[in-house]
Amino acid sequence: MGYLPTGFAFGVLAMQAGLSPAIVVAMSVFIFAGALQFAAVPLLGMTTGLGTFAITTLLINLRHVLYAIPLIEQLPARRWHRAYVVAALTDENYSVLTTLPANRRQQFAMSVTLIHHGYWIAGTALGVLFGQQVANWIPNLDFALPSLFTILAIEQYLTQRKLAPALVGVLAYFIATRLATDYLLVAALGLGLVTLLARALVRGSALEAS
């Protein structure tokens, strides 16, 4: 249900940036990529060049490839179900599915994805309809997504008891603040992904050698 207030915050912020209601709702229906949609609002507002937009989109959503890899064997059997779950594989879907036992993920993958998508669309629509009035009562709505990510990170740690991914993210952000302040988000995401991929490759090679 965390997607309901987060989708609402996106709807409000997108409307405040001057996007049309139809575009805002369509983004949630057809794109459904929470972090990217929040990042797209200022980029669309500033009429960012296509090249910058494409690179930002690639780096923000590249993590979804990493999410899909450990779930390949647990995706739904039906082709269109599988395609939809992969297309709508967000941080929240991955977090919920990986907290389920491995033998239950295939059974619940479609329903979890549909519920998350429905909450996101509903939240966005409510933000479009009532955002201007509510924004005056609730400040700092743009912090809804970081709050949701924080909750997911805590739940992931409590389930997996692995601190390394969080430490990699913090370290990547710290390095990016020193090396690329003008492209902080892109640089931090790139460094984090490269580090995690390198770590996975090293661990895979070590397992093969043993």
C-alpha cells in the first residue's frame, strides 16, 4: 500500500511541473517505473535533451535487469503473464517477491505485480485530481519515494541479513559527490551497478573454482 501515497506524490509533483493530466496518468499506466517517473518530472520540465534523458533512463532502470536475473526461474509460466511481470518489475515488486519463499514466487508474481500497479495508478490519479489542494496541507511530498525505499531496504536487510548492497550504495554516492557533482545521480548509479556486477562476477568465479 506504500505505492498509494507514493503514486499520489508523483501525481502532485508532475502536475505542479506543468505536465498534462493525461500524460501523468499515462506514464503510470504504460511506464510504471517509480524512481524514473520522479526523475523524469524535472527533466521534462526543463525540456532536457533526448541524449541526456536516454542515458538517465538507462542508468536508473538498468538495476531492473539485475532484479530479473534471480527471478528468472520463478516467473509465471504463461507467456503474457511473464512478459507483464518482467515489464513491471519495480523495486517494490522485487522486494516483496524475494521476501516470499522461492517455491511461492511463481504463484504470486502476477497478483503482486497487478496489485502494485493498481495502487500506483490509483495514487497517481488521486494526485492529479486533488493534488493542488492537498499539496498545501502536506509539505515535502517529494520525500515519499525515498521514504518508501528506506522501508524496503530495512525489510530486505531483515529478510536477507546482507549489508553489502547498502554499503555499496552509500560508498558510490560518496564517491560521486567528489567526482561528478553535476551528474550526481547518474554517476552514483553507474558506480553502484559496476561495483555490484563486479562483486557478483568475482563471487561466481570463486564458486566455479571451488
